[in-house]
Amino acid sequence: MTQALLTTPLHALHIEAGAKMVPFAGYDMPVQYKLGVKKEHLHTRAHAGLFDVSHMGQLRLKGDDAAAFLETLVPVDIIDLPAGNQRYAFFTNPQGGIMDDLMVANLGDHLFVVVNAACKTQDIAHLQAHLPQHVELEVIEDRALLALQGPKAVDVLKRLQPSVADMIFMDVGVFEVMGVECIISRSGYTGEDGYEISVPAAQAEALAQTLLAEDEVEWIGLGARDSLRLECGLCLYGHDLDTTTTPVEASLLWGIQKVRRSGEARAGGFPGADIILTQIETKQVARKRVGLVGETKAPVREGCELFDAQGTKIGVVTSGTAGPSAGKPVSMGYVNAESALIGNQIFAEVRGKRLAMTIEKMPFVPQRYYRGK
């Protein structure tokens, strides 16, 4: 018996907008709307796109020891995270692999955590299994999550709440929008400026309709969300990251702050620390995540095998797109460490043909987060 798909509080709006719906992480989600994936992608880069990301898990960790507790599960500096800021983090396992990546925000009296939809159940169980006596985990079931992304996002949202214009990238706070208390961060998953808005489920439809009524805003589906994030070098859990991949292999060293590294004040103390910290110190890993640019027009998709000039298999593609803004096919994948050199030409097997690709630095399209004037 197949399990019925879950729906977000905005499901009816997607149907009304003529969305093509697909199963995703147990939810019935819009993959594209009438514009189509390419036009949605380009609209977000030029104007503002609205994404329903209510399938993500929203959690609260409360208690004086909440930050210290979370540091036992992630190799990230949570204790020193200032109130009003958020940070990218990842759960690791004893082998140093990544169990999920997540966003952690310090809202002063508690931590607000957003986890991936597909990992939501396991992440909640993981937190509960390690939860100390004085920390409380609350799973938020009554809020939707919207992402408003693109260079015009600030113009649109400040019409409803002028204070959001003063935020910079990774700022977070509680704001009143249309008479409703929302948790808003200046962040997103497109590489563009924008906001993520946690809104009570009962008011989500009204907020979405108000935003969509603005000239700059269009609905954007999962298809364009994927191509936007890939062009900006952002990983998708379950594809570019998984339980067998360490943060060092995944080129996520920037996510492990100095204070959690060997010889520092709060070194280690997270699952797989010995493996991860050794990899950082020795710079020794078997494989590395790299960016790949196609030399032909054919997109190189997930699962394509990668070869060197001698025909030896050296890796695999984990994400790929035609690159609507980059103007060329872009992919990311893993290759053995000795092949992971910028400028190196390698070959992807697509339908029996070996297509030339070049390893290039990511992002493929410049990230345009707003960091202040």
C-alpha cells in the first residue's frame, strides 16, 4: 500500500496556479508552473521568485544549554553565534559522514533550526536520542515556510515590513508582516539576495497571495530551485552530500569554524571528529567535490561517470543542469583527489559518448547575497 503524499498549507494555491505536481520527500510539491523551469530560473535571477519550502522541518531548541548541546552533534560554532544571526551547519555520524545539512538561527531565547524534508524524521529522532535533561526540542507543525528570492525581493518585502531592508545576509529576527508574527532570515538557496519567511500556516495563503500580487513576483518550482542552487555551487543533500561523504571531501571546510578545530578551545566533541579533524590537518582525502563545466551543449546529469584522458574512471556527477544563467552546462561531482585540479580536463560519459568537461571553481554564477553597503 502506497502512503498518501503530504501537502503543504499552500497546496491549493499551487493547483490553482496550474503547477505540475510531483512527489518529493513524501510531499506533493510543485516542480514547475506555466512559465516553465528555464523562465522561472531566469525570472528569479532578474526579479523575484516565490518558493513554497513548507516541506522543510522547523524546530526549536530551548534551554540555557541548547547551543552547547547542539555543538555535540555538529562541527560548527553554535555557542558564539550572536542573537539575530543564523549559520549553516551539518550533522555528522561516527564515520565523519554528513547525516543532513541545516540552518541554525539564534533567536535570543531559543535556537530556530530548519532541516531538510527528506531527513526531517531521522533528524528529530537524532536530536531526541541525545537530548540532555535541560534542553527542550519542539517540532513546529503549525508554520509554513516561504522563500522570496531575487534582486527585487527586498523591494517587495519592505512594502509589507520596511525593517527587512536593514538586514544583511544571515541576519534573522521576528517581524510583524500583515499583522502576523513571522520569523524572517535574509538568506536562501538560490545564490541571490532574498528572504526565508516562517509564517503561521493559517496565514500562509494570504501572505503568498499578497506577495504574488506584486509585479516582480512569480511562483517558482522545485525544478528552477535546483538549477539556481547548482549554478551558485550550493549542495543538495542526498545528491552532493550523504552519510558516506565527509565535510572535507565535500569542500565544506568553511562551515567548520576555527574554534572547533584541533588545538582550539572547543576542538572536536562531535561525531566523527577524529576522522574529520585528521583530514583537515593532513589534507588527505580520497576524493573531492568539484565544479564541472561542459565543453559541449549537452547537460551532464547526476549519475554520469567521469574519466581521465587515459580512460580511467575517476569519479561521478552528483548534480547537473543546462545552466540557464551560466550559458553553458554546469555540474558538480566527486573525483579522486589527484584529479581535482582547477583547469583539469576530464570526460563525462553521456549515453555512451565521452564528453569533455573542465574542472572550474564554483560558484558558476556569482553569489549576490546582500552584505551591506
